[in-house]
Amino acid sequence: MKTILSYILLISIPALISSDFIITESEHHKSDYVNPLPNALKQAGRTLKKRSTEEHGKKTEELEIYSMKIDCKVTSRFAHNVVISRVVNRATESREAFFEVELPKTAFISNFSMTLDEVTYVGAVKEKEVAQQQYQQAVSRGQTAGLVKVAGRKMEKFKVSVNIGPTKKVTFGLTYEELLKRNLGKYKMNIRVKPQQLVERFQIDVHIFEPQGIAFLNVDAKFLKNNLTSIVKKTLTATRGHVSFKPTLEQQRKCPNCHETILDGDFIIEYDVNRDLSAGSVQIVNGYFVHHFAPANLSRIPKNVIFVIDHSGSMSGAKMRQTNEALVKILDDMDTKDHFAIIIFDHYFGTWRNSIFQATRNNVTEAKDFVRTISARGGTNINDPMLEAVKRLDNAHKEKLLPERSVSMIILLTDGDPNEGESNPTKIQQNVKNAANGRYNVYCLGFGYDVKYSFLEKMALENNGVARRIYEDSDAPLQLQGFYDEVANPLLLDIELQYPENAISELTQANFRQYYDGSEIVVAGKILDNNLDSLTAEVFAQTANENLTLKAEVKVSEVENVTQQQQYIFGDFTERLWAYLTIQQLLEKRVSAETNKEKNLTDRILELSLKYSFVTPLTSMVVTKPEENKDDSFVADKPSEDEKVKLPHNFMNFRQRPVKLTRKNFNPRRFLGSAGPPSLPGPPSLPGFAGLTGNGQLDALMDDFDHVPAFAIVDSDPHFIISINDHSDAICFNIDGKPGAILNLVTDPYTGFVVNGQLIGEKKIETNKKINTYFGKFGIRNKKMDVKVEISTQTITIFHGENKIIFPWSATASLTKESFSISIMKERNLTLTMGDNATFVIVLHRVWKNHPLHRDFLGFYTLDSHRLSNMTHGLLGQFYQEVNAEIYNIRPGLDQGKPDATMIVKGHKLIVTRGHQKDYRLDPKRGTNVPCWFVHYNGKGFIDGIPTDYVVSSLFDSIYP
């Protein structure tokens, strides 16, 4: 008999970033981390990858998506998207069917449903705290929790599953809505296509209705080969566009006789509307209006830009090189009527010249030469250069060096939190706000993940700007240039849109500081007078040379009739667009609101979110789900840009990528204050290093790292644990070595980074018995930094060139030099950060001093390695790139409660056993259980080669010649 249980999807969205998330369920959550459920052994289909069978050359999916349709309707830029997926279980046993959709961060989910056995289960949007209480009750009963994960820069995933019986079918449906934003002269819809199998009936259907008229309509699907682009059907009339994509099974195949699908990538639709120098377009439906304003044929207004560029130590390498490259290109693109200045900062600030200069050819050439010499060093002082930038603009305006009608802006680029000078983020925000006093736009660009995004976001929003994250990747220069292009060409100043005062209410933002070429201003509101015949919209603004007044008057009955004639358009789009826009703007205000105003904003956001069933930062979606023989619920919260991951009881539940930790967010001053604690007796400092010793305050610093997920571990005798499949599971293996042998764990020939470990044995070695070995010493070398660290169970020795310093494990201490830092927690662990390359934790295991058998030993935990090259190898390093495995045919093993399974990994088919190993960072004595699939025989088939291939001759040697 099936039971109906509460299946809670807490889908939360941070301020300014709307809904789009992934919801996943972790299978193994019991305290012993071994799957005890009988049906887990029966359900071979509950695998990490979908299984299939092949009969007489024909492949049959056990879980077949037999129909998938993505239906998009866009009316006046507001998109209503419905994704329908139908799945059938062709197996003879129950299977877990997954529904996964990637959608834009700017969207709000508004509906979700599942239909199973002719019963439809519909999601309900509730206040987040109410849903959270239901979830906490489920957790207190030992039930499971889910995760939300980001999928790239602009997308997030929604994922849910349900158990379906043999031959049964399930239909999933998801609805999400968004206002398409005009950027660089076009609107863009991104539809992620990834069914992961051939689909008998696959269809994308997009209808666009724009009363202004569609200027162009382009479709791009890079996963389609040139000879298949004709599959995409596109029709375009004056005001309507239609795009249809319906590939047959044969057209979906990668090759004539294979079963892989080509449908894997982005299906992108771009368009723009006709525009001229007018007051824009007004649409009215069911008592709500929306006004789009983006005039053409205007002269650009000069701009004055102060570039404030971080060149602290953590910017070294690719980030500094990419920043310089982008800044050189940006300077090349500046108009000769523009003015600019460059301020660079580390622990202090420096400038190119001492004022702001016109972008003449000679000045730009000299500035580019200066930019090419910028190198990374020192700490991060954001406060002083930002105040200097405001001062430069103040003086230039006072001395009338700048055009009277011009746009003045400050563009800050930083990759870390402030740790020099004024380091209190709240105080810095207040200083910048008071200095700028609403006169200048502040744009804040956060490079990478070290910087606290909310700090930059608030500082930008308080000063008429926006914040943007620049992702660390090969295209970072293009990201920087792309942002600059958005603000490169101001066309209007001080724009005000006015409507009949007594006829309109609940108006969204109607005053704007600037209008930039390629963008658009959107205003929406409610019409109070039901008998209103016409609506007048007036626009007042300043152009480069004069004041501008534009006026539009529309007949209510006429514009309503135009929209109603389009049968495929959802009729209440103006009201829902108004609600969407209002919520987004209130979320922005909430970021920088004073405490006494924040509650009113929160109440209003919550009211609208519940009324229109939008999943926002204050609401969650609760879904009732049918299950067999189970009673579980789970929650999924969408993380904010800064939200830190806390280590859960099941350590494998991490974010999509390892947490990146560098000196900037590791600096002891974050915990100890800028002055640090009083000096305490301790070992002498190395030249150029900042020494620090302390007690409880530094303990708090080290505790922060105990909650950061590790993704490659070796500990105990020695057990290796490697996360796989996007950190949703793990593989473990042992290495049997001889005491005294030195094994290479990590070698990166590109960066010169090496980690080796020396094995020790037990005190007594009995004849004909296995020798248990442990790591008793680690050697870590960064050749480029000329730093070596030797860690034994007695001392930590740091070599820098000819200098040496020794710390005992009996002291709590920290040592910092540029982007290298090491922090020791007395008799517990140490955390080592070497530039942007890597962050590790080494755990000390103490045994009873006079123990007759055991010795003290060490464990090694990788927190971050993302800056190491793809040439990295070693017993751990070979797994620093993403590892994927397929696990199936789960069956009873030789040991009761420890099932066996078949695993395909690295092209090898292996027999693995479910068990657990230990993470000792939180509890050095007992450890925390980590569920994993055990690979037998020294990791044979999982590691490259054999264990003896990794033996090196000394503690700092590389495995490469």
C-alpha cells in the first residue's frame, strides 16, 4: 500500500538572483553510512548513471524519457516557460525516475507537478520559515536532506525524483517565468538542452509576441552540426516570431548506429524590437500596464571613469595577467571625449598620474604602458583607494576639468576581502557612501570566489551601481570587457517617467540616473480607474546637449484588443510582470535598507511571492510525493552568492566545486582585528614573514576550516578517499607500503608543486602478519615560491631559501608571507595555503605515549586545488580533475550489510564494496564516517599504474624527472 508523505523542496533564492536551482536527494544518510535497506539491494536502477540493456544490438533504456516538450511564450519581454517530461519504467522492478531542468538565475519558479497513477501532486509555495519547520521536524526523525547546486555562471538546476513501479509512467511539469533583460542591444533566451538519452518525441516550441515589431530573430544551437541546422524552423512576421525544434530519433543520434544523443548544450534565441526616438511602448491587460522605454538615435554622453584595480598578492598569475589584458583593451575602446584615471592598490595605493585625464591617443598609450607593468603583491586595502577615487572626481568637477553633462563612475575590481587599513566592511561601505553622496556611480566587480559578494553588492547599490562576479576562467578578460561595454555609452541622464497621478498606483521604479546604449528601462503599475479611456506616459531626460521630453498616449481598449487577439499569449502577463519586477526591485532595496525599513520590505516581498506563487528568497515550494516503503522528506535551499558550506553529517554533501580558500579570506585579522593580539613569546620569524602566535582567538580561525569540505583525503593506515560524480559519492582504497617508503601524493610539473608522504610502521612487527603503515611525515614544496614545509609528528619546519623556522605542535601559531600562510592549532591540525594554488589541512593523531604497538601519525586533506594544472598527478593529484563513475548491479556482498556493486571508472570494470572510512578533522579521536565504494587490491584499476610507481627517493622529490 502506498503512503503519501510530505516531500519538501525548500527552493530559496538570494536577493537579486532569482529562482533556478537543483534539488537532489542523497541516498545514504544513516549513522553507520552503510545502506541497510533491503530494497536498496533490489533497486539496481538507483544508480549514479542511468542504466540500459542491449538486446540483439538494440539498446533499451530501463527508464525511458518518451516525451519532452519545452514550451516558451514571450509577450512584451516577459517569458512564461513550461517544461514537460514523460518517463516510463520498462524494467521489471521499481526504478527511481529523475527530473532535472537547468534554468536561468533571473527566473522565478511558479509551479511544479508530478502525475503518477493518474494522480497529480502539485507544489505549493509557502513562507520559507513555515516550510523550514516542516523540514526540521522531518530531520529530527532522521530523514534526509537535499542540496541546491549552481550550474555554471547564469544557470542553476532543479532536480527531483520519484520511485515508479514496473511499466508505470510519470509526468513531470515545471513552470518558470522571467523578464528578459535587454543587454548590448538584444534580448536573450537560454534553453539548456540535456535529456541524456534519445527521446522519441522531443520538441522546443517558442512563441514571441512584441507589439512594437520584431527587428530580428536569431537562433543558435552549437550542438547541432551544420547539416542539421535546417531542423530548426523559424518564422517571423511583423510582431510575431515562432521557433520550432523537433528532431527525430535518427536526427538526435551522434552517429548512425550509436545510442548517444547530440542534444547536449544551449539552445539560444536572440531578438530585438523596432525602436525609434519615442516615448516607447505601453501595453495594458486586465488593469495593469507595462511601459518599455529604449529610444534610438541619441548622441552618446561623455563619461569619466576611475578604475580602481586590486593588485594584491592573491591576484598573482592568471588573474593579474587577465586584468591587465582586459584593461588595455578597455582603454583602447574609450572615446576621445571620455576622461579616466587609474588607481592600483595592495596594502596601500598607487596611481597612474595624479589627476584625471582626457582619453587622447597619447594619454591612452601611456596608460596602457603603465597597465602592462602592474604586478601582484601585498595585502588588500579597499577603503583608501575608493576614497581617493571620489576625491579625484570631486577635484576634477570643482576645477571644471570635466564636461558639465557627463557621467562619472568608479569601477572597482578586487578578488578578496579587505585586510589592510580600514578592514571593517560596514565601515568601508559607509565611508564610500558618505564620500560619493549620490553623485557618482560605483560598480563593483568581484574576481573569483574569495571576495564576499554581499559586501560589494551593498556598496554598489548604495551608490547607484551594480555588482558583478567575474568568473576565474580563460574568458575572464572578455567578461571584464563585456561589463565595461554595458556602461560604455551613456545616452540619457536623470530620466523620469510620469503617468496620471490619480489613475495609477503601485508603480515600480520610475526614476533612473542613466540610460545606457543597448539597455532598456521598464516600468509597470496598476490602473486605478476602470473607466480610463487612455493612458498618457511622459518621459523627461537630459541628452548630451539638451533637455528631452517625450510623450505617448495609448487607447486602453485598443492595446488590450491587440494582446487579446494573440491566443497563445497568457492573458495576465502584465500583472505577473508587474509582480516580478516589483519583487526584484524590493529585493535590491532590501540589500541596502536600514534596519527599521527592512521589515516592511520583507513583508511586502513575502506578500507578493505568496500571492503570485513565486519561489523567491523568502518562500519555498512544498511538494507532496508518493513513495513506497519509505517515509522521508527533504529540503533544498538555494545558496546566496556568499553562503558558506557547513560540513554536514554526511561529508559528501558539498557544493559543486571545492571551496576556494586563499590568504585573503584566511587572514588572521578577520578574526583577531587589524592590530592582532599582544605579542607572545615564540619562535623567531623568517625574514619577510609576519609571525603570529595566540590561543583561543586563533582557535576560532582554525575551527572555520573544520567545516570546509575536503574532496581528496588520505588518513589512518593509509585510507584514500576520493569524491566522485560532482561530489555526490566517494571511492576509497588502501595502499600497502613498506615503512620508510616515500610516496608521491601530488605533483604539478607546471607550478612546481609537490606533496610527498613518508610511511612509518607500528612499534612491533609480528612475523607472518600484515604490516600496518601510516604517514609519519609530509613534505610540501612550492618551487616557484621557493618554499618547502616538512611536517612530522613532532615539529613543523618551514624553509624559505636559506632561512628556516621550526614550530612545535605544542604551540598555536600562524605564519604569513604574501600569499603563503600556515596556521597551527595546538596538538590538533594545521592549515596550509600556498598562493592561489592549493589549500590543505594536515591532522595530527596522538596515541597513548607508552602504547606498546601504535605510533603518532598524520592525515592529509585537500580543501582546494583548482589552480593546479591539468597535468597534476600523484596518488591524490590524479583525482584533482573531476572523477565520474557508473555504479550498478548493487547486490548482497560477503559481509552482511555491505553490498557489492559493479563500477565502471576510467574505462575499467571493477567489483566494489560499500563501506565507510573516517574524516578526522572534526573529531580526531573517533572521526566522522564517510560512505564510500571500496576498490580492492591497492586501488587496482582506479589509480594509474601500481603503487610502486609513486615511490620517490626523498621528501621533496617529484615523480617527474
